Amino acid sequence: MSAIAHDLVQSAAPWSANSDWLRALQRTASIETHPNRILPLLFEECVAQHGASLAVLDDQEKLSFEELASRGNRWARWALSLDLQKGDIVALLMGNCADYAAIWLGLTRVGVVVALLNTSLPPTALAHSLLVAKAKHVIASAEFSETLRDACTSLHQPPYQHLYGADETRHSPPAFSSLPLDANEAREVALSDSALYIYTSGTTGMPKAAVVTHRRLLYWSLWFSGLADIRPQDRMYNCLPMYHSVGGVVAVWSALLSGGSVVLRKRFSASSFWSDVAATQSTMFQYIGELCRYLLNAPDCDAQRRHVLRLAIGNGLRADVWTPFQNRFAIPRILEFYAATESNFSLYNIEGEPGAIGRIPSFLAAKQQIALVRSDDELEQPLRDAAGRCVRCDVDEVGEAIARIAPGASRFDGYTSHEDSEKKILRDVFETGDAWMRSGDLMRKDARGFFYFADRIGDSFRWKGENVSTFEVAQALARCNGVCDAMVYGVAVPDHEGRAGMAALVVDENFDIDRFRAEIEVALPPYARPLFLRLSQTLEVTETYKHKKTSLIAQGFDPRLVSDMLYFAPPGAAHAVLDDSLYRRICGDGVERNLPGSTRN
């Protein structure tokens, strides 16, 4: 037993944060001692133990551990039949289903790398994703065949297309044996080899393909399994897209490698969520982004407290939603975490501190070195002192989170593009020769060691000589009466430096514009109060419920481009409807040019 584990055993209560950390350390302890024991091999061990037990339930079928493994074996032999070599790329374009897990389980078993394509991409972005992955083949559901065809027409060497979903290929290639691979078929695959390409969301540009090694698959799955104390009687409810790391790896394999089962749904539905969770007897569910807020804003239903959930696990649960959500729906425990697919570090809020994204206990500080450093908001780069070193933040000071790159779990595997990977690395940070990964996220750390998300670099804006966090302002607006959802961004105003705040709101019948103004005057300093409001029916989000801001920023506050109701908030006055006449006054003849908090050119 390691010294860390020994100390934890001595201090662990019947339930304590230490017991969760200990369990996670124990379940990941043997990863590095078995360099060729990849996830598909570990799953074979689970099959030997739990073979006939239920593994996966989707909208169409139920599979046992043995049945899931059998399908994976057929896909492995499919790859071998095409003479696909170790390191070759096969792209996967498919909605959530049991075969999604079976396909990449089988392909990665024989060393093939699977690129998990975002099913919501338009043809141009899909073509880009195929290009950066250098995919030789693509397996696609019939429902995405038209988009795939359009994407491939723009590629000089398009991949071979294999249509999934026709009657003859409903589940997996029928011509291949489902028996375990024999010695002549199996290939030696190492933890350091690539297993998956998982793409960034592409909210600010074309998606980048992050490299996920077999090592990372095991650390993600087993670490979460330990922290959540997942057991064979547990069942994970997952309605998040399987082409992302949380929905496709963490939710699925943390449960399966623990002998538990997974419920897969193609998409989230606020109206049917609780009845489905109750009917499937799920004990855990995976959340992300605004999912919990959507549930909180939904009407009461009979099933919302009939569930047998013991845990909600995910990231992005805002402080203003946490306690009302937990109380209303009787969630015994919430495990919030912070992570990114390409990142070499993660944070875990084991203690259930509302609003916090996690902390690093003292016994893991040397193992996972994370720092917050001061950032130049204009250049979007860390500040350096006279000696050329980065400057650590004080307690409760906002800065960029960076993590030291080291062997093992703290490796940085980067993207398929070397240039993109290098942009994420800081060198000579605190000493000559050290290397740290940039998260691109601004955080603060309190005196107790808890980290809190502040904003994404590039999302904050400057107004009245002050930096405004879109995340913090959106949180404040979401707490106002009648506001169901809020998104904040900066917009350019002619003849004014910086960007003025604008908020897009989804509101209900309880919203009152005058009361809203009074509430934000209490909640926010003058420079942070949005000058422009946009009342929308819905806010566009990605498949993982991240707000899409690009089109809203481009439209700005121009009523000729925006069909939603617009308001302007002049200093010391009520919100005024922003029509074409007022827009011209703001941008044209100077009547409204002295906006509150502005500085002239």
C-alpha cells in the first residue's frame, strides 16, 4: 500500500471524502504496472465475472455483458478483414445506442483509433473533422447519410463509407464470429497508444481533434468509478452524446468496468426525464451544463421524487441551481467535477460544496500540480514578471488554471495538430525547462482550497476600465425573478472602447422588466450591468448544453438583424424598447453616445 493510501486508511471515516479518494487511488493503482492492459481487456475480465448480467439498455434493446463483448468481437474482426492496421483511423457518426459502445470497444481492441464525430455538425465542419482525423473509413447511421455524403464531396480523398442501420447491418457485421479473439487475431496495444479522437465543441471555430490514449480511458473510467463508489447494483442514466468524453467514456465505462449497467438515451427530455429515470431504476445520472436548470424550470411531475437515485455526477452546475435542484428532486448527493477532454488535470468536489468545481487534497498536491496564474486580459496570455516567470494568484484572485505536464496521468497528449498542441503548452513557467498545460479557463481558489470557475478566456470583456465576467453576470441574471435562462456577451458600440454588456434572456410569465432592473442594480456593479437586453424564446446550445454565442455577437443590438424584443438601459432610467430609431441614435447622431461607463477614443 502506498504512503498516500496508508494515510487515507487511517483517516477515513465510515463515509468521508478521504474514503472516496482512497477508493479512486486503489482502483487506478495498477494501471501503470500493466502497460498492455487496455480497456477492452479489462472489460473481458468484467465479462468473465458478470457475463449474464445486464450491461446496456438503449431505446431498442438490452444487452448483457456477454452480448456486448460478442458484438465488440465481431467489429474487431470486421477491422481485421479490411486489413486495418494499428493506428489506422475509423470515424464513427452515430447517435447513442448500445452498438456505439460495441463498435469502438471492438475496433480499439485491435489497435484501430476511432474518431467520434459530432452528429450535429453541418457538412463543412464534418468534412473538416474527417480531414483532421485522416480517417480511412467512416461508419455512419443511415439518418446521417445525407450529411455525410455532402461532407465527403468536398474531400479530395474521402473515406470509405459504411452505412449502419440498414436491415442487414442493424447491429454489427453478421459475417464474423462473436467468439473472443484468439492469439493469432489479437494485437498488442499499449496504454500509450491512441484509442479515440474526441473533438472540441467548435463553438469558436472549427473542431479540433483531441488525442485520447488507452491510458486516459482507464484513468477516466476507474477514477470516476472509485470516487462515485460504483458497484454492480448501480445503473447510470446517460442522455449525453456519446461522441463526447463525459457521455461516451465517463458515464458508460465507469459503470461497466464496475459491473454496473448503463441506460442510453439519444437525447435529453425535460418532460420525460424523471419518469424514465424512475422506470429504469437508475441509481445515478450524468449531467452537464444547463441540464439541471432545465429540469428546475420544468413543471412538477409525479415521478420527480419517485426515483431511486443516490448520486448525480457531472460538471457545470451553477451555485444558484445547486441547492434548489438537490432539495426539490431529493438528490442524496451531487458530485461536481471539472475536466476537459484534452486537459491533463481534473478537479472534484467530493464534499458537495455548492458552486465549487473541486479542490486538490494535500496528499495529492505533489501528484497533480495545478496553479492559477495572473493573465493579461487584452493579450489573453499569462503575465510574466521581470525574470520572465509567471505570477501565481493570491487567494480569491482570478487567474488562468494551468497544470504541470508530467509522466503518467498528468501527461498531455494534445491534439492531432502539433501546432494546436503547442499553443496549449507554457514553458519556463516557474523554472527553466518546466512545461505546463493551459486550460484556457479562469478560476479563483478560496482560503479552503476550493476552486470556482470564473470564465472562459476570451468570453470576458472590458467596459469602463473593468473586466466583466460573462459567467458571473449570467449567474446573477439567472437568479432574477422570471428569468429561466441567461447568456451574456460583449458587443461593440461605435466610438466606445471595449465592449458593452448584452444579455439574451429566456423568461416566463413572472418576468417584469422594472423589477428586473431593480434586482440587477442590487446584484451587479454599474459597469457589469448589461446595457442591452434580448428576450428570446430559446437560447441555442451545443449538444452538451454550452451556449452558442457567435451568431448573437454578430447580430449585436441591431433591430434589423434581430427579431426578438430588444431593450436598452440608459443610465438612471427605465429600460427602453430598442427600435430602429433608438438604434440610429446610439450609433449615428451621438444623442446616446455617452453610454454609461464608456471611455472615448
